[in-house]
Amino acid sequence: MTDHALHSKAFHEAIEEDLLIGSRCLVCGNISVPQRQICPNCHSDQMERIQMNGIGTLATFTVIYVPPTSMADAGYNAKNPYCVGIVALQEGPRISAQIVGLDLSDPATIKIGMPLKQTFVVRGEGESAKKFLAFEPA
């Protein structure tokens, strides 16, 4: 089955519309985020696009003080660090994303298992502005 809604471009287009999408295998029920054309579990091509509810828990995280160029360009540095985490979504899959709304001056206050909900951050200005998936405390 060839479904344009299952191509990677559709994932980024959904983010622009404040949606988090994935796919569900119609054969074994496996859920993937981002969406896939082939099930990583049973290798079936019988997949459907689904919308995730955007709720999960923090599985692990790191606070980044020395960012890659793209994040440095967005204003992050040793004095303005950011947090990236793996979020275990309610539907099952895990996804990596920036975690916002935390007290990064005291990382010990960030707790594994804390409830999170999806949000979106915009980096850049004007025509170069781009929206990214993030999570914040629920």
C-alpha cells in the first residue's frame, strides 16, 4: 500500500498543524512514531496513519550545555541550556523531543516518570521559522 500520509514529509506537515501522528499496523497492531510504511514488528505493509494524543511520561533526559550549531543559532548555550528527553507515549512508542517548562538550574528536580504533554516550539523568524515538537509538564 502506498499512502502519502505515511511518508516522512507528512510527519513534519502535521507538526506544522500542531499534530503528532504515527502509524498502526493493521496486521499486528504495532504503533510507530513517526509513521512508517512497513511495520518494524511483522514487516507488513498494511499500515494506517493515526493521530497520537500527545500524552506521555519522561523516560530519560539530558540537559545540554554545549549545543550543536542549529541550537546555538536558536540561542542555547552554557548559560541558556536546554533539555532533550525520551518520552514514552501513552500509545506505547517512545519519541525524542525537547522538554520545555522545566527548571534547568536544578536538574535534580526533573523526575523520570513525570507526566508530559505535547507542545510545539518555533525556532527562527520570518520565512526561516520552523515548528518543532516538544513536551512540557502536564
